[in-house]
Amino acid sequence: MAPQGLASALLASLLATSLTAGTVDAALLDVPAPKNYVRRALARATVLNNHVYIEGGQITQFEDGSRSVRGRVENQVNSTLSIPLNQSWKSESVAIRAIPKPFESLARNRWYLWTDAKEGAFYAWGGYWPFGLGMVTDEVYKFTADNQGGGEWGVETLANGLRLDQLSPGEAGAVTSTGKLGIVIGGQATPWTQLGRENTRQLSGMVTFDFESKALMNGTQRFSPFGNTPVVGASAEFISGVGDNGIVMVMGGHVGRTDKEVPVGEMDFFEMRNVTFFDPVTKEAWSQITTGDVPVSPRMGFCTAAFSTKEGGHEIFVFGGHNERDKLAYEDAYVLSLPGFVWTKLPTPPGGRRAYQTCVAVGNRQVLSVGGRGNEGEIMIADEIPQGLLLFDMTSMEWKLEYDAKTAAYESANAIKEWYKKRYLFSSMHGAKRAFAN
Ligand SMILES: *[C@@H]1O[C@H](CO)[C@@H](O)[C@H](O)[C@H]1NC(C)=O
Ligand SMILES: *[C@@H]1O[C@H](CO)[C@@H](O)[C@H](O)[C@H]1NC(C)=O
Ligand SMILES: *[C@@H]1O[C@H](CO)[C@@H](O)[C@H](O)[C@H]1NC(C)=O
Ligand SMILES: *[C@@H]1O[C@H](CO)[C@@H](O)[C@H](O)[C@H]1NC(C)=O
């Protein structure tokens, strides 16, 4: 265990013995000992300077040495967490570092994180305060990582132009970063996403944040790939190396309403079969019908991670998620391969149904999935996956409970290579042809 982990564990046990029942919340940990870990959900992760950073979300943990859940079930995580990627580790024993934050009220669920890997920084905006507790005025925050798994928080000064008070911060938008630009498509604004807000509305348009100029933009026509249709709960993934500017693939989610409050489960939804993608610079958009083992819809709250081969193929890993219409979480995972636009179903993930986890591509060809739960109440059911850290090797197509810092470069799995051998690449493509032609 890292020294600071040990110190906080000691402090926690001191507090636990000196506090009376009813105030046990103060002794909760953002990183409980692996044996006390129950569930982490609704966090976001990104990779900076060879470390995974995990931001926000909530944690459920056992009372030390017993199997009863300690404190309020949905306790927000108050520090930024990090895990090194420069060395191999096992899910059951890796030490997760907790970095305290200098601001109050920076503990939120489902933050929008925009990653500027070149700068070693991420920006944080949006997300929601659980129960609407301790809300503050909207800001764009910046976390700058050091090389040791630590870093510093600050408030970003925005360029003149669109001001934060002209935007509706929301949650459940489709978020990605292109290296130059942070993107959020749609989402929904609720009384828990913005101080003083009284209603819930799904958002149309797309917000971009320019890492260099620090300018925020929001456009609908000829800007968002969905025009002025509100989109809630979709996922986006940037793929570099396609066309001049790369493309952003968008999948899943629901068609929102701007006129009245409707539960997400009652809204129309986007079929996983039909993916939309766009050029983040020109904003030109296409849609494409996919084939193969198409994931069931509706689907939101799933996680994605992208991998590219040196031959110019791209694969997007898609894991789990929630069906709001039928109130069930999925226990499945897929790979969408481009340019074939074909889905391949992966072996059933261990650990059961999983939604509202967060995924990152790590160590050449592995996915790290952090946290997640089944239905809402399952936040109280201990995760079979130690510390909620589940890995997947994209080339061998195997689930793992350890991270390998020395894997070879990414290559498509054999099942995917076989598919391309058997088919003419562009035979099933229409609109997508042009984007992938160069
Ligand atoms: C985070 O801080 C809040 C407010 O002080 C507290 O209620 C909550 O228990 C803390 N979370 C953890 C995991 O300690
Ligand atoms: C990996 O980075 C950590 C800092 O997060 C450092 O303490 C450790 O020594 C490094 N390990 C190797 C094998 O370089
Ligand atoms: C972006 O603009 C559209 C159209 O004016 C508006 O409905 C939407 O709420 C805006 N998005 C955000 C995040 O403010
Ligand atoms: C696919 O989705 C796009 C964007 O929502 C839509 O314009 C298009 O009509 C859909 N295509 C089919 C075949 O459903």
C-alpha cells in the first residue's frame, strides 16, 4: 500500500472509533481497502502521462471487517484517483492513489471530461450533484497531471465569446475529445446539473471547447450531427486517422424532448444498428447501417474505448449499459470494426450486468473498465470484480483481472481479421464510403 493510503486508512480507523453512530460518513474512504469495496459507479476516467485518472462518481463500502454497508449508500467520491500504467498490476491489490481537491463541491457524478493528452491535462464541466447537494456556480475546471500520478486543479479562464451563463450544463451528453477540441452532444439539464434550475429538459446542439483558444461554442444547424434533435444518453468516440481530421462516432441513446418532461425510458431511441459519425472540423455528418452481432437497443450508460491498427483498421469496444425502457442492465460486450461497420460479440463479461462504468484504452491493446453496477439498487451488492477494475485484451479477446504493462502493439483479433478476408471491404457502405476513402 502506498504511504498516503496507509496514512488515510489509519486516520479513518481512528475517526471510526472516536465517532458515534450517525456521523460515520466522515470516516468513509474514497478508496476503501479492496476487501471493503462494494461498488463504484458513475465516475469518469481518462489517461494522462501513463496514469489512469478517475474522477467523480460514487462509492459504496463495507464497514471494516463486516459485510454491512457503511454510511449513506450513494457517497460521492471527493478526491481524484489515479492508477499507474508504467507497471503491471492485479485488480485485487493495485494501490489506487487519492489526490485531494482544493475546491469544495467538486464531487459530481458523470462529469464531462475533455482530455488534452499532449498537455497532460483534462477539463471537467457538467455532470450532476447527487441529490443536488452543495451545488455551486458553473465553471470549467482544469486538472493538470504531473508524471507521478498526482496533479493540480484550477478554474479555467475562458476566452471572450460564449459565456458559461449562456449554456445549460447537463449530464448524459455524448462526450469525447479530438486532441484539439472537447465535445459534448446533447445531454439533459436538470435541477441537479445547474444551480437554480427548476425543470428537466433534454438538450439539442453540440458544445465544443477549444483547448488552445479556450472558446466554448454551441451550435445546432450544420454543427451538431443531429441538427436540432435533442440527444440524451448517447456515447461518442473519436477515431484519428480517418479522413483529414479524424471522425467522431456516435451511438446509442434516446431522442429527447424539449417541450416537456418525459422519463428517458419513454422516449424514442437511436438503434445501435445505425451509427452516426462526423468530421469534428467541417462538421459534415454521415450515418451508416451496421451488420454482424448488432447490440440490442435501447442502450445508454455503456462505455466505449477505441483502438487502431497500423494497417488502418479501427475497432470500438462497447460494454454493457442500461435499457431504461425495460429497466435492465446489459451483461454483454461488443466490438464495432471500421471500415467494415461490423459488430462482433465478445465473450460474456465476468461480474454480471454492468452499466454506468467508465472505460479507457490502456497499455496498447487493453481496455480498463472502472466500476459500474446493474440496476440502481445493485450499488449495494458487492462487485465480484476486485475494486471494480475489469480488463479486456482486445487482441486475445479475453477478460482479465490484471493489467499487463508490456503487451505487444494492438492487432485486430482473429475473428475480425477473418471477417475482412471473406468480404469486399466497401460492399456494404454507402454514405460512409467518402469519409473512409482517403
Ligand atoms: C465526500 O464528502 C461529503 C461531504 O462532506 C460526504 O458526505 C461524503 O461522505 C464524502 N465521501 C466519502 C467517500 O467520504
Ligand atoms: C511507475 O510510476 C510510479 C509513479 O506513479 C512510480 O512510483 C514507480 O516507481 C514507477 N514504476 C516503474 C516500474 O517505473
Ligand atoms: C445549445 O443551443 C441550443 C439551441 O439554441 C439550445 O437549445 C441548447 O440548450 C444549447 N445547449 C446548451 C448545453 O446550452
Ligand atoms: C440513421 O440515423 C440517422 C440520424 O439519426 C437518420 O437520419 C437516418 O435516417 C437513420 N437511417 C436509417 C436507415 O434508419
